[in-house]
Amino acid sequence: MDIERAVDELRGRGFGLLPSGLEPRRLEQARRRLGVLLSELGEPPLHGPRSRWLRPDVETAPTGLAIYALEALAPEIVSVALPPPLREVARRLLGPDATLELVGALLYDEHRPRTEWETHLGGPAAERWREAGRAPPRGPTVRIVAYNSLESLDEDDGWLVLPRRGDEDELRAPPADESRALRIALPAGTLLLLDERTWHRVPPPCRAGRHHFLGAYLSRADVAVRRLGTIDTLWNPTVCEDESDGT
């Protein structure tokens, strides 16, 4: 039922919520591994006045610290970003050859500033889409973005999402009217799934401390701009299903 509802919500309003089914210890292992990774990176600040690349696959910016190659930096927690329910949603929504384009992480804290509305048009090629001024594609969903929240966020700290309706998938500009926006509470281990065309933003959190998300871009095979694997060959299970605590 959760999978069917998530697929229906993505088709109908451009976003959905999906319980990952992961045990709390797996979420804790992922949080610990991200903490170790921060230490390995030299304990960089999560936020800065401008974008700064710590290495080719790690960026710190005003909005937080983004990791773009989790499969290389922390492969043992990739399975937390890509739990079985997500793979099933991708299979039903994007087809049996749905493709993983990127798997990463996002970390931020109470110092995150207010951010503007954004979409993820073009997935990993989003910057090129924006620079080219390309219009959102019409028709069914061809790419989704999945964020797995590793701790619970109540509505005060939840993300804002603007449900799509009618022809709003064709809008080029951020919404002028925020009255329809929904603030999404996320229990730990719940995935927020977004159609690439769905407007959303992350308000500055009220709760002090680090917030951890694992994320992924999944697309229909014919539109993929990167290919890390299909939904059936996403990772080496002997590595990424490791039961170690990540320390």
C-alpha cells in the first residue's frame, strides 16, 4: 500500500512520502558513517558564504554540505539511500530499466539560511538546464529525487513542497503564491520523493544540531545523464549490506 500510494502521489501531485522500512540501527549507522566522513574531510563547516569544493565530489555552500559520490566515499551506507521500497517505486514509475544517476548526502544545521524555491530539472545536469533556460518537460514523470531523512523532522523543521496541479508542471518561475505550499514532517527513515519538476525549499531549521539526508536521482533509462547502474544492479551487496556500524 505504501508503494502504490507513493506512485499515485508522484503522478498526481508531484511528490510522495515513502517509509523505507529500515531499522533504526541502520539509520544510526548511516549517521555515524557520515560523522566519520566529516572527520576524514577535516571537519569542514557545513555552511559558508559561497560555494567551495573540498574535493571534486564534496561541496560546502550556504545551504549545507553536499556529497555527490556516496558510492565512492561511503559505499557501506548506499543501501540506506536506496532501500527496496524506493527501488520498487522507481520500477513502477520509471520502468524496469530505471537508472541510478547519482547517490549522495546532504548535511546542514541551524545556520542554514532561508533558501529560494527550486526544482531538480535535469537531475545531475540541473545547472546546464538552468543556464540554457530549458522548459520543464510535459507528460509523465521521467526522473525522481529521493531524500531519506536519517532523523525525524517535525513540521517546524520540515521542508516546504508545492503540490503540482493542472499545467503547473510547465511553470518556469518559482511560485509567487506560497499559500498552497505544504510543510512536510518526516519521521526518521521516511523518504521524501520529488518529481524533478516539483517546486520545494528548505526553511532554516528550528532545532539545533546536524540534519542528515541521503539522496538519489533516479530516471527513466532514455533520459539518464549519468549511469551508476539500474535498479537491479545499483551496488555490490557484499559491500553495501555490511552490518558494521560505520566507525
